[in-house]
Amino acid sequence: MRTVTVGLAGSAFFAAVFLLLSGPLTAADWPQFRGPTGQGVSEDTGLPIQWSEKENVAWKVAIPGTGWSSPVIKDGQLWLTTATEEGRSLRAIRVDIESGEIVHNIEVFREEKPTKKHEKNSYATPTPILEDGRVYVHFGPQGTAALSDAGEILWKNQELSYVPGHGQGGTPELAGDLLVISCDGTDQQFVVALDKTTGKIRWRTLRKDAAMAFSTPLVIEQGSTRQVVSPGANRAVAYQLETGEELWSVSYKGFSNVPRPVFAHGLVYVASGFYNPVIYAVRPDGRGDVTESHVAWSTSRGVPLTSSPLVVGDEIYFVSDNGIASCLDAKTGRQHWRSRLTGAYSASPLYAGGHIYFQSEAGLTTVITPGKTFKSVAENQLDGRTFASPSPAGKAIFLRTETHLYRIEN
């Protein structure tokens, strides 16, 4: 293992949809939160299933400041965000994927009076997005920006003003020439699309009967329409991508929504949020309020408040915040198994190389084999808390703790 100490100076359909919207990718790309499809599924093989602080760590680099954004990788570049000076300096960091050296450490925004946040949150929680030659970073109402991959700031937008409640959380979604962001504060709630070239607002749609939430939208294709599925407080809503027009919605009782939706088998899976979370499987071909007509199934057993669900084959997997992992039939909601994992969970699960990775808040990753029976194959412990989700690239997995970034590789 090489330890680098650096300071401030130093599912084929969904893949096809992402290719259509964002350009060509390689097998080793993980360019946004939850990967190419935004749903936690990787086509990479040969990934490690066992590691520790002394085993299968290619390098380990100290990351200045604090941030829960997940690493993103494209064309050999790795980026993440962090906040230093107790949240006053909001920064974008590029790490050399081969050596672990910090290449760029750029202050994007400066906030002299940071807003309050939840103790589990950070000032750099939203994950960056990469495309050819560009990096998009988001820090909630503190600002959104585009950088070149050489570290030049191309544009900034600080017009998305709202009170974030417990701090920023949700990541934007890049689709075509739009950067779509859910902005759900305690004072106002809206979904907005920015022009990715200029950062200017293209459309802005107010929420109805909403409250604060922290979700990441997902763009899906339904027939000839591209929909932005954005869970918010009390309703999950699908908007027309190009205009922001509301298409359909599902109503529930819940707020502070965090899990990102997933889309498979003609169903969108959304979680309702605090305090009694429910997962709803919704057919996205309706119009208006489809709560009574288009919910194929729902469940309230073991549903996460924080981490996102994962669909592999015909099964849907998720883990509750207190560590209850579940596997259900994705089409019917019928339960195959439930099993208790060690610890508490906020990071979203990953499917890669034929295995599912569940990462706890205490640095423990449980690796299982997907299927209708629970089969754990490894438990791997790193030092430090882990809220960022794991990111695979090639034959390596990149894991971020509260102090370090690891390259895990056989």
C-alpha cells in the first residue's frame, strides 16, 4: 500500500439511455452519483471483494476538510468536493487516479457565514458530475459551478436561494444540455434546470404542498418523453425534462427524502422519507395524481431513510438506516429475504463484478452474492466513518472516509 499525505497545496437499457443523454463512456467510467445509469450498477469485472487497512489498498490519500460527496471518475480523472475552514471554503479536488496525488484543489465558493447543518451532514455532500472536459459541482444554495478538467472555473450560479434546513444534500442530474436540481428548503421548494453551457436558468417549477427534502432526481425515458423523477416532501413528481411541466405525481406522508429513485421493469421505485418510509413501485405512464391508479406495489418493511435502492436482475435490494438488508421481487414486491447487517447505513449499495457491496457508516463493507437467498461472502473494515457511496472504476473501488480516499484493488 502507498500512503500519500497531501496538504492544501499539493442493465443495458439504462446504460443506453445515459449514453444518449450524456455522450460516450468507457467501462471504467463512474461519472456521477451512483454511476453511468445513476442507479448503482457497474459493468466492471475483477473487482476486489476483500480488503482491510493492510490488504488490497493500492493507495490511501488524506483529503483536506470534510465532505460526503462520492468520488466520480471519467477518462482517468477522479474528482470530489470538500469543505474546509468549518464550511467557509467550498472546494473541488482532482486526484491522480494512478498515484493518489492531489492535482487540483480549487476554492469554488467562499461562504463567510455557513448555514446550519445536521450533524450527519457535511458542507460538501452533493457529488460532482463529469463529462468530456467538464466538471459540475453543487453546494446547495451556496452555489453551483462548472469547471474545466484543467481546473478553470467556467461559470458560477448563486441564484438558487433557499433555506436548506439541515444543509445541502441532493446531487444534480445531467441530461442533454440541462443540469436539473431539486431545491427543497424549509422556506420554498422548487425544481430547476440550468443550461450546462452557461449556468443560466432554463426553467423553474415550484413544488406543491411540500417541505424540505434532499433528493437527487433521475431522468428516465417513457415512450417518447424524457421525465425527471424527483421525490420531494409529500409527493414524488415526474417533470417533462425540456420544459419542467408536471406530468404525474404520487402522494404520501413523508419529508426529508434522500434516496435516489431507480427505474427497472417499467417501474420507478421511490421512497417517501421520514418518519415512516415506504417504497412505492410506480408505472410512469400516467398523468396527474396516479396514487390510486399506477402504484404496482409498496412496502414499509426495512425501507431506508437515507440510502438508495438497487435493482439487480429481477430483484430489488435495499438496507435500512439501522442495518436491515432486504431483497424483494422487483415486479411484485414479494419478499425473498431480510437479514441484519452490522452497523448503521447511509451510503447507497453498489452492484459490480457479480457482487453487491453494502457500506456502513463505521467503515465496514459487507459483500454479498445477489440472489433469492442471503449469502455474505466478505466483511471488510477500514478506519473512519463512511457516508460517501463506493465508486468502481476498472478493477478498483474508490472509497471515501471522513479523512481519506482509498484505491482498493486486488
